[in-house]
Amino acid sequence: MRQQNASVYTVTQVNHAIKLLLEEQEAFCNLYIQGELSNYKKYPSGHHYFTLKDADGVLSAVMFRSDAARLRFQPENGMKVIARGRIGVYPQRGQYQMYVADMMPDGIGALTIAFEQLKQKLYQEGLFDEAHKQPIPRLPERIAVVTSPTGAAVRDILRILKRRYPIAQVVIYPVLVQGKEAAGQIASAIQAVNRRDDIDVMIVGRGGGSLEDLWAFNEEIVARAIYASKIPVISAVGHEPDITISDFVADARASTPSNAAEIVAADSLTIRNFLYSADNALRGDMQETLRACRLKLETLDKRRKLRTPKGYIQDKRYQLEHVSGQMVSAMQRILAADRQRFVEQAAYLDAYSPLKVLSRGYSVVTKDHVVVSSSAKLHKEDEILVRFAKGGAVCTVKQVKRKL
């Protein structure tokens, strides 16, 4: 029997509570687990379900389609792997499982795990973004090389630059390229190059070697120094198959130090051929321009106004006088026509003038300044004004006759 005041939970509540407890544990949010793959199955949805096991236990796991698409190998039952992910609970089944974000075959060592961890961290921070990368200048005047002063890499770089691009000035920044102090020296050298204002591009790298030999270029301090560089950086570490964190952060990756020298400097023969072609094209354009100008000059030379400018001016003076005479004649005709229309309109207005009517013996009667056109508007004793052609008379109405 349950005790008084004891809480009663549903199964779902318990499962969700456990789920929250696990998700709040930072240690369970991003951990690496070593185990053997078992019951591995890829569903049509693209999700991968499997079990990680060792001699004394098993752990259910799932890798969703978006994460599984980034796998660089084909997982198989019995394969030993190292999986990275988080621990969570699937409440509907009441079981905890691992949600795998990445997975690699086991046996590649702690350095590879460290490499993947740092790569993931810097990727999420945006240090690999293409938008941050700077273009490599085509014809740099001064090139900085951060590498070992005694290695084969620096000899290859100098040899190729001397052959392909001898006009460039090369500044060597000698550093250790392996060992505990190497990463700090490389980062400091990159920062020192950036304190100068006369370097156009920088090569950072070394020759080939094992993963341990190349590890300085996988250190976070070097990656951040490259990312912060205002001068374009070419990463030239190892041979073609070698990949380092520096390659992801740098503005350009060279497969070898020799390839870096080829990237940073155009072949002098190529430049010479380009200049030769440009010279020919420029000469052709200039000759075409001169030919066009000469043709235009010959055309202008044939014009009379250039050959005999005085005669040309005299011709224009005759034309001006002719046009001026035409304009004067046109204005006279217009004025005569307007004068005739004015006379006609004046006669018309005079013929219909009220004063003209009055001069023929008619008169105009007004009452209170209003013309009286009918006897019906008058009354006995009304005072009216009778206007004649000359003068007028104020009269009083003695009698109103409606009809005459």
C-alpha cells in the first residue's frame, strides 16, 4: 500500500523526467563511445539503427539520415568503431539510447579523435566558412614563407619560385614544424608577418610525415592564427593525401609545398606570353585607331569649309540674308492681313453699336438703370430716363398704354 501523501506518477512522466535528467548532464551531451557494431540496419527512411556492445554490455543507438550521409565508410556488423553523440531517452519505449552524430572506425588512435573534435568545434564556430577566405594575389611582390629553414619544403619553394617567378622577394620565417614548441612558433610567426605592411601572401607548411609529425598544423593555436591573418594564407602541409586543420582554415590549400609555390607565382613564361599577346593586341588597336583617325582627317580635308573657310563664311552670309529677307516679307504679309481683319471687325462693331441706332432717331428708356422693353413694366408716376443719340431727359409717366 502507498504511504499517505506519497506522489503517484504516470509512466510517461517518469520517462520524461529521466529524459530531462540525462539531457541536463553535460557529460552525456557530447561523448565518444567505443564498441562493436551489432544488429546494424539501414531503413528506407535513411536512418541507421544498431547496437554498440562490448564484452559486458550493450547500448542501443540511432544515427539519423542527415548525420549518416556524412559517413566516410560503410558500417558493418562486427566492426569496431568510435561513435560520437549524446545519450537520450525514447519515452514511448522507456529506454535510453545513443543518438550518434558521427562515427569512425576504431584503431585510428587518440590523435584522430582529437582531430575530429577540433574540426567539429572550429567548423561550428565558422572558421572554415568560404565567405571569410581571401583571394590569392596573382602577381605578389613579396612572399612570406613560414616553415623550417632546413627542411626540403623551403628548398622546393625557393627553387620553384626562382624558376617561375624570379622577380618576387621571398622572406623566410624559420620555425620548428614538429614537437611541443612547434605550434606556438608557427602561430607567432604568422602574427609577426601580419605586423608588416609589405607582405602580399604567406605560405605556411612543411614536407610530408606521419600524423604525429604533422600535428603542429592541427593545433587550435595555429588554426586561429591563420583565421585571424589579414594576409592571404596558403596551407602547404605534407603530401596530397595529408589533411590538416590548417588546410580547412587557410585561404587556399596546396597539395605540397611545391604546389604552393606554383599557386602563389605565375610561370614567368606564361607571363611573358601574356605580355606578348597583350602587346600585339595593343599595337593592333592603336593601328586601327590611327587608320580611323586618318580616314576621318582625309574626309574633313575634302570639305570646302575647311579648305576655304572664307568662302564658306560668305556662302553662309548670303544664306542668312536670303532667310532674313524672307522673314521680313512674311512679317509684312502677316501684319497687313491682321490690319485688314481689324478694320473689318471695327466696321462690324460700329454697325451694330447702340449709339448708331440712336443716331437714327431711336431712344432708350431705363428705369432704375434697367432697360424698359415693355410698357407692362411701367406704372403711373414712375420716373424714367430717356436717352437720345445726344443727351437725355428725365420724365414722369402720366399714363401707361398697354397697346398703341
